[in-house]
Amino acid sequence: MGKPGDVMMQRELCSLTLDTLEKAFTPQMTVQAPYVWSDDNRWRANYMRVDDSNRAGLAAAGAARREDQQKAKADGRARTS
């Protein structure tokens, strides 16, 4: 919902989303947001990258998430935060 740390962009995108939900007059209506993340696409090179530099951390985070999900299921909660 916008660039990390850009609170104004995030709020405006949230407002645009809610306005679209309220005013949509046909199914599958889309609205083009007036924002661009950056002037270049260098961020794409690292987006969702998995390699030797982050593999162990991602695996540990996944294991912790699965453990939380199992605990939530055992406690009768449908989702974890």
C-alpha cells in the first residue's frame, strides 16, 4: 500500500481504495493510482530474491511462521498476526 515509510502516499492510496470501493459502478472496475514507486527499476533486482545471503534467515522465518500457525490452530484461532 505504497512505499515503506511514505505515510502520506500510504494514506492517499488507502483513501483512493476506499473511494473506489464506494463508487465502483461495475464489477472489475479499476482505477490507476497517480503514483510511481521510483524513477528507475533497480529495486526489482532484489525483490523477492532468495540466495545464499538470505536463505537461512528466510528459512528460519518460515519455520517460525509455521510454528505460530500450528499453535493458533491448536488454540482454535483461525489466523495469526
